[in-house]
Amino acid sequence: MDLLDRHVVVTGAANGIGMALAQRFHRAGARVVVADLDQVKCAEVAAELSATREHSAMGIGADVGTEQGNIDLIRAAEATFGTIDLFFANAGVGVGTDLETPEDVWDLAFDVNVHAHRWAAKHLLPTWLERGEGYFCSTASAAGLLSQIGSAPYSMTKHAAVAFAEWMSLTYGNRGLRVSCLCPQGVNTNMLNQGDVAGAGVSSSVVRSAGVVLEPAEVAEVALGVIEAETFLIAPHPEVLTYWSRKVADYDRWLAGMRKLQARISGEA
Ligand SMILES: NC(=O)c1ccc[n+]([C@@H]2O[C@H](COP(=O)([O-])OP(=O)(O)OC[C@H]3O[C@@H](n4cnc5c(N)ncnc54)[C@H](O)[C@@H]3O)[C@@H](O)[C@H]2O)c1
């Protein structure tokens, strides 16, 4: 999809990867809705974009962790720039650790990292199927293809996000829907830097030791290329594809390697 004059919505766009996606898509000529829980910051990001091209960006405060939040966002975006061409469900939370993780934290992880994607899709699809065109992108993670040492909720929700994106592609791909799924490893954002992924910094140090930490702008550049090519997987870290192919080739060997890493991280080895 060529993004020139297209209407793009990016969630979680007040910071990090989402902000970089919004900026890059805007530079490619899109009209961009910058959506986030942080209403003030997303208005600032949108104002900076609009300063370079009049009426080309809008900040919309949204909580995508509820179905109503997604409905309100979609309606507000449509009222601003008309039918949405591309919706990028990028907002995410890196919360929770092991089986002692409180129930409300599990709920938050599933609401924002998984259910937000299906709630958005549920309210976007009728229009897209009617006109035979639409583009749904989501941010999962390398943790959705591999795993996340230190965080069961993150591992599970990111696998579910990949599964949902795959399901959308195979179910609606013949009816004009395009789907891509972003699966980065380490990216230099608040989530990584605040050690937020496991709530205790364990996961962040694993991510850092697993490979290069990219800048959000580098991730956005790769994402734009994949969207232009209309292919599924956005994998800005090539090493993730190597780890992933090793997992598929020999599951038990891969698990043994991950157990070794787990032991090293927790000081057992
Ligand atoms: N940083 C990494 O290393 C990394 C790696 C793989 C995947 N990811 C994924 O990338 C995505 C973006 O994360 P980031 O690294 O840019 O982190 P970030 O913390 O910089 O940005 C996340 C944004 O999402 C927003 N958000 C959270 N809950 C929301 C909600 N309910 N409604 C609306 N907005 C909400 C936050 O306000 C924040 O602006 C997430 O899905 C994350 O899981 C990040």
C-alpha cells in the first residue's frame, strides 16, 4: 500500500515505536491519527506533524484496553479524516512476571496486548469488507514467535497477538484485507529502558543480551517497507528469524538453550 493521502491510525503513538510509526507514515504522505492513553502527549506529537502539513495529523486520547475505547477512537478518526485505510494496533504493556502475577495485571496484559486488536478489527472490518480494501497491522513482539524469559503474561499475550494477525490474514485475505504483524526484539523505548517488560528488569536485560537494540525510527522504516510490499511479517531484527527457525527445526534443543539462558539470568548457573 502506498501511504500517500491514506488515512492511518496508530495506537500507542505518544511514545516509542508508535510515535516513530506515526512520524514515518506522515512523512510518506499519510494523514495520521496519533492515538494514546496520554492525551496531552499525543496532541503534541500530532501538532508537530501538522505544523509541517496543514490538517494532516490529529491527536486522539484513547484507551484501547476496552471495546468502547476502540469504538470511540475509530468513530473520532473517521469523523476527522474519513474512512480509515490502515489501522496500526501498536499500544502495548509489558507487565507481569510469573504465576504470582495478580489477576488485574493478567487482565491488563490481555486487554491491551490482545483484545484491543480484535476489538479494533471487529469495528473496522464491516467497512473494509464492504469496500474490498483495508490494512490491519499489529505490534506483537519477538516474544510472540519465541518467548519472553521472566514474563508469562508478555509471552502469552504476544503469541496470541501473532495468532490473531495470522487468523485475520487467512480469514479475510481473499476479501481485500491486508495484514502485517510487527515482531521486534529490543527497541530503545520507555518499555525497554524502564525494565517494564517483566516489572523487574529481568526481561529487559535478557532482551538486551539477545541482540542489537534498534532505534524506533529504524523499526518504523522497516515497517513502512513491509506495508508497501504488503507482506505479513515485519521483523526488524534479522537474528529473530534465525532463532525462530532454530525453534521450529528442533523444539527440544531450543527449549534446552532457553533453560540455560534462564539459569544464567537467575544466577543458577
Ligand atoms: N521496546 C521493545 O523492546 C519492544 C519489543 C517488542 C515489542 N514491543 C512492543 O511495541 C509496542 C510499543 O511499545 P514501546 O516499546 O514503544 O513502548 P512505550 O512504552 O514507549 O509506548 C507504549 C505506548 O502505548 C501506550 N498505551 C499503553 N496502554 C494503552 C492503552 N490502554 N490505550 C492506549 N495507549 C496505551 C502508552 O501510553 C505508550 O505511549 C508494544 O506493543 C510493545 O509490547 C516493544
